[in-house]
Amino acid sequence: MKVVYQSFEGRYSDNPRALFEAWQRERPGDEHVWFADPAHLHGFPAGTTTVPPTGPEAVAALESADLLVANTHTDMEWQKRPGAVYLQTWHGTPLKRIHHDVLWAPEGRLARLDLDVARWDLLISPNAESTPRMQRAFGFTGEVLETGYPRNDLLSSPDRDAVRARVRRELGIEDGTTAVLYAPTWRDDAYFAEGRPDMVLGLDLPGLTSALGGNHVVMLRLHYLASDRLPPQEGPAVRDVSQHPDIAELYLAADVLVTDYSSTMFDFAVTGKPLVFYTYDHARFRDEVRGFYFDLEDDAPGPVLADQGALADVLLDLPALQQSHGDAYARFAERWCHLEDGAATSRVLEWLWAS
């Protein structure tokens, strides 16, 4: 069997990575080919067969595949051969409206991406509540595998403590230092702005690290659509981890997550570690840019803040944060993480191998 993997347009990451690694361990005789962006080749294991994420080699790989595993749209012209299967894992529990539910999109974009949706045979859903939203937003009428996300299995793995120690060591984060993972989502209107201007980070990193003091480090993880549109973020207490292959490893390395409307919130809740929401443009994002499926302020498992000073204050007392939001966190995890038991990869592969 020939399996082709497409993750975030050429990265070794996410649900496709988890499925690939388990597949190789359990069925080593099959052929595997990855789309690999040259800028991210460093993240692929030695010996991995790769092709560029666009162009004739990519099309040839797609058209010869028995199975395509992708976590986002494969936005190019190609013909799926008879009998081939396209597994769309997607890449997040939707708080933000997606596809046809969004408030705004560039003209023609959704119609073009519908051509990709029409090729899907299977769609992974991370939880029961997301299933009908994803089906409706994508107009998908095929089979949904409600399994949880394979990428999150690492968060419940017996290896999680060793991974945490390794990643912190690689990033130069000493024991006793509080690692704050800042992982904001992208802004559609900024990304598609005419002329592709640099984007603006909504957080003053030097100001935050100064307020937090020397026993804190901020790990900046930009969305993959924004990581090449912001100048490098530097500082003695800043680690720009936007190019790190796997965000699940960063969840383990972190002591707290700061995000806005990113689906990282749902994955990070598997760890039980505190969550904080820095939503400086909440009303505009909700009412003009994308829209939400539910009210974050009502259901958030941590404080929702628009002021950076308040953000720093909260981060300086994480035990108080956990105590004040413990009940909300438990409700959030029960609602959104009920399938994240460390066995999602096995459930997906069992279905694929039995079919």
C-alpha cells in the first residue's frame, strides 16, 4: 500500500505524523511519502521519502496513492485514482467558524476548496459536539470517524515526562523556570490583505517578559499561516518555537498556555495545566473576521483578558488561577476531551486496516 501524507502544506506534524509513526511500527512493509516544504525538511526523520508540496511531483504522488492522509485542504488540481481513499483528519476542534460558516472569506476561496472536500472519503472528528458542525460547515456527507485526535495521544503517553524534559533541555529552559506557551491563531483579513504585508503580533513580548521576571520564559508558537509573515521574535526570555515540528511536544514542555481563539485550547486541556485567554480583539474577531460557534467568555476554562497587565498578574500566580477556574476547567475537558484517552491513533488505524 502507498500512503501519502500532507500536513500543514509540508510539515512533519499533527495527526498525519501520529498515524504515520504508528503505521511504520506496526506495518513496516508499506510505502510512505510525505509532502515536505524545503523550509521544514529539518523536522523529518532521516530516510523519510518526501516530495515538494506543490508541482508535478506532488501531483504524481497524489494520483498514485492508495491512501491520502491530510490535516488540511490539499489545494491543487489532481485526480484521485479509482479505489483510493482520502482521509481528512482536520486540525482542530472548532471554536472559530470554519469553511461555509465563516463570516468572511476572499471571493472564490470556499468554492475552490469545495473541490477538495468533494474528494474526501473519511473525516476525523475530535469529539461528539464537533461532528455535526464539521459536517455542516464542509457540506460533508461521507463517513465520520469520531475517534479523538491521534496527535493528542502523546499527551497521555507514558513517555510524556521524558519528552517534556528533552524539549525543555533543547530549548534551554532550566528546571524551576515557568514556561509560558503563547499560541495565537491567525487573522483571516490580515493574511489575505493586499500586498501581503507583515502581520502584527498582538502581544508586547518584551513588556510581558519584563513583567514576569527572570524565572519565566515565553515560548512563541505562531500559526503556520502567520509564521513567515512576522519578523523574528528575539529576547533572552523568548523562545520562538514556530518552526518546531510538533506542538504536542511544546504542550508538554509548557507550564501554562496563553491563546486567544486557537483550537490549541482544546488539545492543551488534555494536560490539565492552566489556560489563559488573551483576547485583545475579541469583538472584532467575533463580529467581523470569523465568528464563533459558542461564547468563549461563558465557557472558557481560564480567565479571558484584554489587558496585558492583567495577563502578567495572572501568570505570576498559577496556583490561584487553577483554584479559581478548576470547576470550569473540568466541565470544559469533559465536553471537549472525552475521547482523548491516548488511543485515538489505534482507533483510526484499526478502521483503515479493517476496511
